[in-house]
Amino acid sequence: ATNLKEHKQLADVLRQQAEAGRMIGAICAAPMVLGTMGLLQGRRATCYPGVEHTLHGAEYTGQLVTVDGNIITGEGPAAAFPYAYTLLAMLVGHDKAEEIQIAMRYKHLMAEGS
């Protein structure tokens, strides 16, 4: 994430995405890139614990996944599946995302874990 934060072309693409209102996603420590660019100003966001100080101007939620408008952030490695299914639901709809969760046995896994 530190290297990504210094990558000028990535910053240019992220700014273009933000200006166009397109989806932007970051998980684990990567939300620091959005925070240091000012893209999280006035937004709700999550990230890996201990990195929240880099979310400049954001309200840190501590949730596995946080969606605020077109920005989707995830907490860390354990959030990979919930994060991916949140993105999937936003891209193809809740019903299709749920169908895939069932087919991939994610729903079954979560039911056993409760």
C-alpha cells in the first residue's frame, strides 16, 4: 500500500474515477492511498487496524466492509470474501451475488460459523 501511495499513474486514475463518480475500492492497508489523496474526506471508511490514522478526513468505521457512495473499503484479509461479495452485488445485483455465494459454498460456511 505504501508503494501504491507513491505511484503517480495510479493516483491519476483514482482521481479520474472519483471525478467521474465511478466505483473505487481498497482493502486492508490500501485505503491509506485514498485517504492521503483526500478522496475519503467526509466519507465513512474502514481499513486494517492501525492504519486508520491515514484515512484523512474520514470517519473510521472498523467494519469488515464499508460502502460510502462509490467508495468501498475493506478491513483486511479476513474481509476478502465479504468485500468481494459486496462489490459483486454492486456490479451484478444482490440476487446474482447471492446465487454465487451459494454456489461457492460461502453461505454454507457462514451458516456453520454462527
